[in-house]
Amino acid sequence: MEESDAALVERCRTGSDAAFRELIDRYKNLVYGVILRTVADRSRADDLAQEVFLRVYRGLPSFRGDSSLSTWLFRIARNVCVETRDRRLFEQSLDALASDHRPRVDPGAHDQAFAAIELRDRLDRAMSQLPPAARFLVSAHYLGGQKYEDLARALDMPIGTVKTHLHRARRRLRELLEMPS
Amino acid sequence: MMPHDDPPFDAVDRGLDAMFAAGEQAPPPFTVDVLRRIQQDRWRRERRLDRIFYAGLCASGVLVIVGLWLAFGTLAGVVATGHDTIFNGQVLSSVENISGDAAMKLALAGLVVTVLASWRRLYS
């Protein structure tokens, strides 16, 4: 049976390198995946994801376990992503989704667009057109399986705001999918 | 994956679930790279602490020397004036008090700094 996160964190706190290696192995794909979706650059994502784990290592002594380890990781990942950009730009970019109502160009393209592989490709491209903050939110929600409450805690936002931003991001994705490729 | 309760977004949700189900794999040397960065970070911190420690040592050494110098200076002054007037005696004693106290406080501060630096060096 897999060791719980709390037990793993405790072992890491004792200074066990093996435990920290295990922690990295457990979460590296998740952290890397979310950051990659956010910054859309593999080498930068690699560097930033490493930075996340470095901060986790430094912060372990002060991690009280009030939130889950994954929530804490997402909070750090989000801070790392924000610091690489202009903070205001990162935060405003979520609001930008609200006012961005582009017309549906070709609703008839629906059937064609939702063929599985093509859909994935188009979603991938659509994702890259979302603002970074929205990409982070969508990735954390779908890839990390983070619940609204956890996301709200990780991003220091009210749950309602998280839901609204996610709703807008999905609406924007749908609009992008409905455009002819 | 996640339960999604918004019918109009079903297709988007399914697509996102499928897209993320494949998942992105971190590059193979990722763990080793992170551990290497941690080692470098530790090493940099140790160097910083070393610098603080040696700076503390130097500062306390200087303070002790200054304290001793002031103390000897005061003693020499007392010996040189010998049987001087009461006025001179008062001046000397007040100078002696001030300089002696200051030197003692400085030396003590140096000692405290050194002890703190040593403690951090040993237990970090």
C-alpha cells in the first residue's frame, strides 16, 4: 500500500533524501504537466517545476499540513508561474476571459470537431490560446483533479471566483473549438 | 476524473479529461536534477553561514582587542597622573567608567554574536 502524503512529509522532515526523492517521483508529472500547460515551453516548464520542488524542500519545516500536500504544491507552482511573468498580467488575464466574446464562426463544424483525436489536438491548440492563469486553473482542475475548494485554497480565491473562472475558461475553450480549424 | 455537472460543456470536459489522461511525463533526469539543485542550494547556504560565522569571529576579536586597549589606556592614565588633584581624579574616574563600560559592552556583544554564529553553524 502506498504511504500517505502526511507520512511521507514526516519522513522528509527528518532529512531523509530517499523520502524526498519519493515525494518528487510521486508529484513530478503532475507539477510538470500543469506548468507545461501554463507556460507552453518544455525547457522552461522543466526549470520551473524543479524550482517548485526546491521551494518545497525549503518550506518543508514550516509546512503545517493544514492543507493537503497537492494543494500546497499547486500554490507553490502557481507562485512560481506568476513570478516568471508580470503578476498583474497573470491576474488580469483571468478577467480578460469575461469580456472576450468572440462570435461563433461555424456552428456546423461541431460533428467534425468532436472526433476524439482531432478534438484532443484542437483542445491542445485552444488551451494554448487561453491566458496563462486560465491554463493553470484548467490544468490543475483536470490534470491534478483538484476540487474547487482545494483550488480556492491554493490560489487564495473564493470558491465562487474559481468556479466563475473555470466556467469562463471552458466557455472560451468551447468557442475556440467551434471556430473552423 | 472530475464530475462535471454543466451539460453544455460535456464535450469540452470529455475532451479535456481525455487530453489530460494521457498526461505529460517529466523528463527522465528530472528527479536527479532537482536533487542536484537542492545540494547546490544547501552548499550555498552553508557558505553563507560560514561567512557569517567568520565575520562574527573577526568582529568579536576586534572588539576584544579594542576593549583591552581601552582598559590598558585607562590604567596607564591613572598611573601617569599619580597624586593629582581631586578634579583630575574625578575626570579620570568618569572616563574610566565610560570607556570601561563601553569596552565591556562591545566585547560582550562580540561574544554574543560569536556564540550565536557558532550555534547556527553547528545546528543548521
